[in-house]
Amino acid sequence: KIFGANNYGIIGIGQSAGNDRAVIASEQALDAILSDTASIAQAKDTLVCISCGLDFKMEEMENIQTILTNGIGEKCSVYTNVVLNSDMKNSIRVTLYITFL
């Protein structure tokens, strides 16, 4: 259970295509959240939804995880899912759902 009755959350979305698409999309999603007034240090759980084409690479997954771990912190539980969409050729969208206590 990620979203409970006593939690509140924020959402950040980033999308990019081409070179460094995973890095750019992850940074955009984090930037959207970091501009919120909530302190990211108090994050409890994070759901990461990666939407991408069939050309998604494991290296890109590792890049996304590294960027998000550095940005959110290691105390936060992170749950990741990947949605393959053949219409998203050469692009990645990273959506973060972060909850707080």
C-alpha cells in the first residue's frame, strides 16, 4: 500500500527522446518534485512508472535508478514498473508518485 489515508503525495513527470533520454526524463521528473514545498527528505514511498518503447535498454534503467536514488535518498522505499508502448519509439517518460508521512 503506497497511498494511505494519512499520507499526502506529489507527482513529477519528465519526458525526453533521443540521446540521454533516460537521464533527461529522470531529471525533469525530479525537478518537478523538488520545486514543491514538501521536503524530499521526508519522503516515505515512491512509485516510479517508466513508459518507453521497445528500444528501452537496461543501461537506461540503471541510469534512472541511480538518478532517482541520488535525488530522493536511500531511506525512501522505491517501487518501479516499466510499461512498454510500441508507439513511444525513441522516447521515455518517467512519472514519480512520492508520498509523505
